[in-house]
Amino acid sequence: MPQFETGEYGGHASLEEEADEVEEYETRLGAEHSLESRLLEVTKALERIQKGTYGICIKCGKEIPVERLRANPAAEADLEHNSQEGGF
């Protein structure tokens, strides 16, 4: 949770300042979750490289097109199977 700084109103930040801090916290929290998700995707891709399965769709076993891997090196499914699950 954000630490609210004391301000000129009775030793506390104004409600507007507190609202701004909460909004900033929520924005940063969303960015943190996005970065954690991406890190997990990259970690999985590195594991697939070590196993020798990188570039193979985890759904159908076919090769993922090079163009897709260039666009998203951490892709674990081809476009057909990725779009079925609402992924990128």
C-alpha cells in the first residue's frame, strides 16, 4: 500500500493528494503484474530452449512460424491455437 505523506491539513495529505497516490499505486501495480507475466513467459521460453522444444506449438506440436517468433520470441503456440485462448 502507498505511504501517505503528511501535508498542511491537520498533518495529513489532502484527499486529492491521497487519491492521486492511490491512482499512481494502482497504475504501478498493473505494470508490475504485466512485467511479472512477461518474465514468466520468457522463463518458460528459456526452459523450452533447454529441452529442445522451443518453436514447437504446445497445442498441436507443429513448428511455430519464424515470423511469429520474431514478433514474440516467448510464443508457445502458433497463431491458430494462441487466438483460441485469447492470447497474443
